[in-house]
Amino acid sequence: MLPGYQNFDNLEMYLKRREALYRHVGLVPLLCRNRRILEFGPGAGFNSVFTACLGPSYYELVEGDHASLETLSQLMSEYSKSNTEYKIIEGLIENHFSEGTFDLVICEATIPMQENPEAILKKVSQFVAPGGILLITVCDEMSYLPEILRRLVANTIAHSSDSFEEKAASLLPYFGPHLETIEEMSRPHKHYIIDNYLQPLAGRRLFGMGQAIELLHGEFDFYACSPHFSVDWRWYKEIYEDSGRYNDLALDNYYSNLHNLMDYRIDHRIGSKDSNRSALKFAGEVYNMVVEMEDLGPNNSLIEPVLDDVLKISGMLPECAELSARSLLDFIRAYKQISRGNKDIEWGQFSSFYGHSQQFVTFLRRV
Ligand SMILES: C[S@@+](CC[C@H](N)C(=O)[O-])C[C@H]1O[C@@H](n2cnc3c(N)ncnc32)[C@H](O)[C@@H]1O
């Protein structure tokens, strides 16, 4: 299936969802109409359709995957407005050159899972005009923890000699009931399992909001994010000092909300920045060990430290995230049942434990 596949049978619902996303990140239609927009990694362009419908004056799309280009061209020719000149370029982000800068630069679902996400973000950010907007997605090890733990289960259960299809079929009885708990899940479960638990991650790195803010700090200010959790209670007249301190405030909001990013079910209250930073560190260790086991196969010298880190994270979560803490304990118990060869696993709260694995963030380039 092509990257970012969307079913346009219900175009109205698709457009409403994208509009809600753009609104969350501060992109009202007027900021796109008659503007110059550059998008990196549009895939087959399913998400670019909404941007095209907003009628930019010029829309440049840079995609490295040849197989995606045909659908991308079809969608752009079908949905672009008459005032829009668009250009599709087959090429790598790393090598891209454009004449001039852009009012809006988009890089969705493309920076995390690169070998060098910092270099890609730096490159992408260079094309934003002063006063322009950068829209990216980020994903850290806390928001991805529920999926990385399922990856460990997949790696333990599936036979390494099987094809992706066969592995996905053997995992379906375990993960199908988990996926059924997500109301908005529209993708076939087998595709979801292949993309999220079977595609190898070796050499690929996550890249979270904290890292993005720190990397862009010298030239950009945090603007908004989806989920829309960053709040600013300052009196507007106090903001002029220190370049507005938008980035510091966004970092504070991010670290006090990390536990909320890990579990989409919980009541969103802020927690302790220090505990969440430690939990993020342990989640990073879990990510690295699980990825290491993709090549080696499950191995007791790593399984124990993984379960130990999961236990530590569970103990660090604030009271409001009690459901997430319980889910992590349920995971440890379920994993022990799997490693004893049980087929009938009691997943407990873990079965509906999913994070906000990807967040959207916008930044404004300082003038
Ligand atoms: C996960 S897809 C996301 C597609 C689309 N942005 C979306 O949100 O549905 C990532 C896309 O980025 C492209 N991509 C990843 N790294 C790239 C690079 N270094 N240069 C050009 N394209 C790249 C991939 O080919 C793929 O189409």
C-alpha cells in the first residue's frame, strides 16, 4: 500500500479531519491561500490533497520514492486549484535545492525513523522564509512505548523464517483484539501490524518534540502543536523580553505532559517534568534494546533489563496516569506468560494501551 494511503470515498470527512489538524497547529486557510508552500516526503500525496485544496500560489513537492509519484501526480492534477502552480520533484531531501524561500514548509511523518533526523530537520528548516511557518511531525520514545512493547511481543512470537504476510497472520490473533479497541482505526489490521511491528527499525531513530525545539532554538520559535497541550498563561504585555521565551515554555509544557502522550485514554493533567524526563530516558533504553533484539532474536540478557525499565517507568508516572502504570504492569505479566509458551494471554489494561505516537508541531522563523 502507498505511503499515507487515504480512502477518499468520504472526502468531506477527510477534509474536516485535516482542517481540524491544521487549526490545532495554527494554520488557518488564509495562511495557505496564495502562499508559496514546499512539502518534503508527501508520499503518494493523500495528505497533500487538503493543502492543495487551500489554493497556494505555488506548491512544490519533493519525494524520494519513485513508486509514489504516479498517484502523487494524479492527485495534484485532480485537486489543485486553478490559481496554483505546482511542481513535483523526484529526489532526496538531503540534496534538495529551491529558488527562494517558502511561506510554509511541511514535512509530515518523515523526520522520525530517519538515520539522522537532526540533519533532515536542519535541511528542511532552511527553506522557511523569515516570518514563515514550519510544520513537522515528531515522535519520542514515551509516545511510542506501547508500540515498541508490542514489537517485542511480535519478535518473540513470529518465526524469523516466515514472510511478512505469514508473520502478520500469526500475530493477528494477539493484536487484532487490541486494534479493535481503537474506534477510529480505519486500516486493515494486517497492514498495521506489518508497518508498525515488522518493518525493521535498525539504524532508525525516533525524534521527539523536545529535540526539535532544542535543535531549532536559535532561529525558530515554537508556535503550536497537535494534540494542543501547550498553554501560555502569561499576560501578553510581559512577553516581549528574551525573544518571548516561547521555546522554554513549550519545553516545560512538553515535559510536564509526556505521560499524556504515552496513553491516549488518560485524563490529561500535567505531571512532574523531572519524573517524565527520567521515564523518557528509560523508554529510550527500551527502544534501543528492542531494536537490538530484532537482529539477535529475544535474548534473556536484554529481556530482563527491558522489563526492569518498564517497571521503573510504571513507578514514575503521576497519579493521574494510574491506568498507564497498570497497563505497563499488565504488559510485564503478559510477556512472562508469552515467554512460558502460553497461548491464552491475559493482557489486562495493556490491550487498549496506545500512545499519541506522532505529534504535529509548527514553528515560526524569526524575522
Ligand atoms: C511515512 S511517509 C509519509 C507520507 C506523507 N507525508 C503522509 O504523511 O502521509 C514518508 C515519506 O517520506 C519519503 N522520504 C523519506 N525520507 C526521504 C528522503 N530522505 N528524501 C525524500 N523523501 C523521503 C518516503 O519516500 C515516504 O514517501
